[in-house]
Amino acid sequence: MTGRVNSARAITTAGTITDSRGHSLVARTDANTVRLYKSGAQVAVDFTNASSALATSVVYYLRSTLTYSARRIAIGHGGAGLTAQQVSDLHILFSAYIAATDALTA
């Protein structure tokens, strides 16, 4: 799992995530700290990654440099940094939505 939030350097779990399914989230909790979450739980220690500037370009999902993934996505979101409890709550809400709408089988 790899993510970047307002910084020139991406952070990664370096292969510890073996299944791409589920809710992946990157949260900047302050000017120097980034956390990675998978399916409602933090998956790595906090990363020290200074915020360099707010992004002024389009937000891309399922993209790596110049290539795009053929995978599908049911939900994408952005906003302020979240606490661990907020991430867990959001995961529960998204899971309920996907189950109720069958969003990933369409």
C-alpha cells in the first residue's frame, strides 16, 4: 500500500498488504505525521513525512506515476486527517453501504 498526502515523497507499507480489497486510507494527522490504514485498522507505524505544500492538481485514484490500474473502486474520499476511531467508524459505514448496494458487483 502506497500513499502521498501533501508531500513530494510517497510512503508505503513495503509489501505488508497482500490483498488490495477493502478500505485503504492515508491520513495526515499533523504537519509531520502520516498514517496508513487498511479496513479500519492502522497497518504501519506512524511515518515522519513533512508536509511540503498543498496539492494544486487533480486527485488520482488507482494511479502510479504515469500508469493506471484496471481495478475498480466503489468509494473515493478526501478531507481532513482522521483519528483512529474516525477511520474505524468510516470503514463500518462504507462496508454497510457496499453490502447494501452491491456496489462492487456491478
